[in-house]
Amino acid sequence: MPLTLVLEQLLNGVQFGVMLFLMAAGLTLVFGIMNLVNLAHGSLYMMGAYLTVAAVQWSGNYLAGVALGLFATLLLGMLVEVVALRTLYERDHLDQVLATFGLILFFNELAAIFWGRAALDLPRPDWLQGHIELFAASRYPLYRAVVIGVGLAVAAALWYVVTRTRLGMLVRAGASNRSMIAALGVNIRLLYTFVFGIGAALAGLAGVMAGPIYAVQPGMGELILIQVFVVIVIGGIGSIRGAFAGALIVGVVDTLGRAFLKPLLGTVLSPTAAEAAGPALASMLIYLLMAVVLALRPEGLFPSRGGQ
Amino acid sequence: MAETVLEVRGLAKSFGALRATDGIDLDVRDGETHAVIGPNGAGKTTFIKQLSGELHPDAGQVRFAGEDITALPAHRRSRKGLARSFQITSIYRDFSALDNVALAVQAHAGHSFRFWRPARDDGSLTEPAAQILQRVGLHQRKNILAANLSHGEQRQLEIAMVLATRPRLMLLDEPVAGMGSDESQRMIGLLAGLKGEKTVVLVEHDMDAVFSLADRISVLVYGRIIATGTPAEIRANAEVRAAYLGEDL
Amino acid sequence: MTRARIAFWTVLVTLLVLLPPAAAALQQPFYLDLVRKAMIFAIAAASLNLILGYGGLVSFGHAAYLGIGGYAVGVLAFYGTTSGWLQWGVAIGASALVALAIGAVSIRTSGIYFIMITLAFTQMLYYLGISIEEYGGDDGMRIKTRSDFSGLIDLGDPVAFYYLALVLMLACLFLVHRIANSRFGMVLRAAKSNEPRSRGIGYSPYAYRLVAFVIAGAMCGLAGAMFANHTAYITPEFMHWTRSGEIMFMVILGGIASTAGPLLGALVLLVVETLLAGWTEHWQAILGPLLVLSVLFFRRGLAGMIPGSRDG
């Protein structure tokens, strides 16, 4: 197996992992601080992609479109929080699951109404096309490399804000003791709306970057959402560090599995057996990994130290 | 020589830098009502939780009826005959009083993997439950939803549930907490009726209850037992008076 | 049983029994189909009610068993085994085994973890279904012959199948009712009501929850086998997680922890879906907000509202 191929798939795994991280960070923050199970997080990812497609078409400029799309998703997230989700903070998880499930149906259909059910195309701009040179005489698509870069930069920024700023302290304090920060006079409602907005923006960013790589269509959010759940379970709820580790692990395992499991199996099984078992096993890989982690460390790899 | 039902040796538990339990030694004799008192923050609830199995101690040993139960989880201790009532009433609010007690009876009446016969039609569960409710004085209220009982009645219900598990030792965490004087007199009367029949470890603030019920008292201060003795001995103990500074003994 | 309850069930069963001749008279076979589908889903909802309504386990992966049951029928038929006894037996057995495996791992967790894990495992099975090209992969496959019960009943006859579904549904509702009120069920419900208290009196909830999970999985597997016969088609969509959400809504709308709830919920949800779908292609855009509103404002469910339908 040529090294360049492995390297390329490894980088693809990191790229996928970075996107999973953006989604997982938002979701785990919202859960850790507001104790809210938000199944509609994937819808924000989807709307991020769609709104960017629309903004790029309208403005004719890729960067302007991206900025607009991101901003619109942030606003949408905050709107959803104020209108629909506020009442759910007090409710039990079952209610939250059901209500956000209803939101998913709504958003998916909304996308279908405005943009149809067929997958849309978001072409990458000229200056993001082409390849970059890596060592071992291999090349890697520039766009994907940029995605990795942006994702890592956001991760670093997030880490900085959460560990080094006052806002971050509030966020971490809120994650470990909700009523305490309220007692300290912090405007909880504003904090919650803000945190939710950030989560939405992160999901939207993932959606924005996903456009040129994955299909933009109704239901795209749920496909990635469940993988995000696996990330959070493996990494530990409420922990950004856990989200990062979990996301990279899941991204790499899934990508490498899909690329190499079938050929690997082909060396020990017959071609037809490998043909059948390979893709099936590859798609199950991350769930099996989740089951193993659960059996050994039920709280995840890096659980947040605060209790619920 | 009365048998020692509960033996605690060198029990210790820390939460970070806080030594909630700092080397407790305690003996509880068969049939006695042994009160554990102490100022707020002395670590009484932490102590009780280690006895009931809800908290695992960092060090030390708990022996019950001669057996080392230090590592046993709560539900297994219950099966061995060590039952607990909670400081904040913990009952099944959406079930009737009778159902509550019947569930406790059921836990110690054979296995519960029976899928067909309605439990409420099972006389072997409902009759003992009704008798126990009679004993604690809740017989008239047996079909009332637990959530609709008064606070005092709910505490009585909790005692009933503890009794229903046919315990050898009852750990009662502030049984008269939050009760008016009528209700607490009733509860004290109920507990007095159990003296000699059951071994009781009683954690309480209410000195009326403590001094009328206890055979022996242990005083817990900052996670350690500073004195153990009869009520008269404890009343006279200078250290105890100092620890309680100004409290009404 | 109180007089109101006897009246309620008599009326309900009578209506259901009279539906096929009524539908024939009105020349609307569509209603037969709809109500039969509702009854099959009522079985799935009743099984979920056992673990969710009575047990408090928010399992978002229940559709998995619908899929396993359906594929048991479809795959066996694919290889030429059309005996209903075998197919449905395998459907129930395989579902029970998978439920045991998933439950053993998941039930050690709780709260949000449990929800996400059950969802993830179901998705895993969904992907498995998609990736097996033999059985149609993404598109699924036709089932050419329905389950054969040695000539005792012809599932190709819509009316006969309807009455079989009616009988099986009533049996399942009754079974869940008995289980919920048995010693076993009381422990399950107690653990939901107050877990620390349950441990305090000597129960360890894990074993009870696992057994309930397996029973629920098996019953849902039966529903899956029936559904495959109903649609004569089996696709991975059977176990899509949105279907789990649908079943969950049936349980909630009907009324958690009630005997009639699953049936009422299934009927209402399917009727609403059908009405909306007849109205507009984008009916989910209306259903979604309706569901959100029902969660926010209508928590008690239908069984609380119809006289006689609420359990004692």
C-alpha cells in the first residue's frame, strides 16, 4: 500500500475529525452548561451550508458569502434558542429529545421547500482549488488542507477563550455549577443565548466548510449528528478537550476504516466476501469503538470534572 | 453481654482537602438505640452514607453482624438487614402509601421476576404492608397517593418502608426533621415502641427526641467521635458542652 | 376493572372489529390499511411503553427491532423459507438477542448517554442494512410471498391479516399491562420513580431494566415481522432513527404508562400524518412544529382525557 495513499487518507481523517470537533464542541458546551439535549444541532449545520450557498449565489463572492452565511446561522441559532428552546431548559431529557426531534422535521422540510430535495453544489472558488505539495512527493487538495487549518485554529481559539478568559471561566463555572453562577449575578439568560449562538456558529462553520466536500441536501445534518454523538460519548460529555480527542479518533478511524478495511480483508478473505463484509464492517467500526470505550470507561476519555 | 451488631473501625473519608470523616470508631449493641449527635457540618450525613453503602470510605472497616460489609453496595446491605431512612424524605411519590410499603416488603419476600400476577392482588405483600402501616399509624391513609400525604405522614411512611424490609439495624437520618411538635411526639412514640426490638442508629438534632430515645449517645465533631456514653454521661461531659457552646442540653 | 374502563374497551374493540365490513361497505379499503398499520405500530409503541413509559428508559433506538423483525422475514423469504412460524420466530428471537447485547452495554449508563448510545447503535444497524447489497442495500427488497402459516391464515387476504393484527395487538397490550402490574413491573416502575430509594430497600435496577429491554425488543421484532408483511417490502428505513422518534411520539401522545395509550397514539399520529400528507407534499414542515407544541403543552397524552381509558 503506497505511503502516499495512507497519508492522504490519514489527512482526510483529520479533516473529517476537525469538522466533527466543530460540531461536537458546540453540542457538548450546550449540554454541559444548559443541560439541554439538542437533536436539532445537525439542522444548524445544514442551515449553515444552505445559507452559505444562498449567500454566495447572491453576493457572487465566495468570502463574502461565507461570512454572511456564518452570521445568518449565528442569528438563526439565537432565534431558535429564544423562541423554541428556552422553555426546554427546565424540562426533562425526554421532552427535550422529542421537541428537538420536531424541529429537525421542520428544518429538513424547510430546506426542501426552499431548495428542493436534490443535492446542491457549492463549488469551491478558484483560489481554493488545486493541490499543495507534501513530502514524499505527494499532493493534497488545497481546500481540505485549508479546512484542517481553519478547524485547528478554531480549536486553539476555543481553548484559549475557555481556559484564559473571564468569559471562559464563566462558561466552565456554569458547566460545573449552574445555580451558583446565577447566584453570582451573572445574567443567565444572556449567557445561555450567547453560548447557544456560539454552538450554532460552530455548527454553521462546519456546514459552510462541508459544502464543497459533502452533499448539501435535506437530512445531511442527521447523518453527521449521530457520529457527533459517538464523539461525545467517547470523549466525555461537557469536555472540549474530550470533544477534540474524540473527534480526531472517530474521524481517523472512520476514514481509514472505509478506505482500507475492504482491501485489508481482501488479503485474508475471498474477494466477494471482502466486497460484502468490508463496507459493512467499516460503517460499524466507530460504533464498535464506542461500545468498547463504554465498557472500559463509561464516563468517556476526558470527562469534565464538574458534576451535573 | 449484648452482642455487637455494628462495628466501625478507623472509618475515614475525604473530599479533596476536607476530612469529612476522620477516623471513626463506633460499636452499636444489639437492641440498643444509639444516637449520633453533633453540630452542623460535623459529618453526620457522610458517616451515615458510608454505613448504608452509598459512599465508599477511603479507609477503615464496617462490620455488620460479624461480617465485613465495607465493600458491599447499598442494595446488598439492605438485603443483609441494614436499612436506612433519608434526611430528605425519599419515598415513591406516585404510588399509594400501601404500594410504597408493599414494594419494601416485596424486596425481601422472594424474587421479583414474576411477570403475570398483579402485585397489588398478592396478599403475601399487601397484608404485611397493611399491618406495618397500622403500626406506624397510617392505616387510614393507606390508599392515598404518597405525594398527597402531609410531611409528617411521609416521614412515617418512610419509617414504615424501613420496617418492612425486616431490618436488623435501622439507620435513621433525622426522622423528626421538619415536623411540628404534634407530629414529632407521634414519631418519638413510634420509635420508642421499637426500642429493644430493633437496633437503631439515630442521627438527630432534636434533643427531645435524642434524650427520650437514646440508650447511648455518640458525639461527632469535625469527623471524629469525641465522646460516647449514656445520656446522663454526655450531659455532664465538659468537652461536649464546649463543642455545642450555647446549645440547649 | 371499573365500569368506565369496561365501557371504553368494549366500544374500542367493537369499533375495530366492525371496521373491515364498514370499510368494504363504503368502498374505502384505504381505512382498513391505515388502521391495520396503526395496530401494528401500536404493538411497537406498546413495547416501547414498557421500557420508556413504565421504566423511564429513553431509548431512541427502538426502531432497530422493527428492522430486525422485518429483515428476518425478508431475508428468510429471499432464501426460500416462507414458513411464517420460522420467520416470525426468528424475528422475535433475533430481536431479543440484539436487545440483550445492546441493553447489556447501554443500561449501565443513564440520562443523556443512554439516549445517545441507543441512537448510535440503531444507526449502526441502519448502516449495516444499507451496506448489504445482497438484500437490496439502500433500496431494500420486495417480499414476493407473505409469511405462510401452514394454511391457517392467508396474509394476502387484507381482512384476515387485519383480524390477525387486531388479535395480536390486543394480546400484546394485555401482556404489557400484566407485566407492568406484576412484581417485576412494580420494581421497574419503582426504579423509575425513585432510584436511590429502590436501592435502599434492596433492589438493583440493572437486571430488571435489562430484562424489560429484551422483552420490549422481542415484541417490537414481532411488529417488524408484521410490518414487513403489511408493506410486502423491506428497507433499511424500517430502522431509521426518525422512525424511533415516531414510535416515541406515539407513546407520548397516547399517554405514558397507560394500556390504551400506544394504540391511541398510533392511531392519532398516523391519521394526522395521512391528513397532512394529503394536503401538502411538505407535511413534515407542519408536523414538526405540531410535535414541538404537543411536547410543550400537551404532556399528559390522550389516555388522560378519554373517560375509562386511564389506568387505575
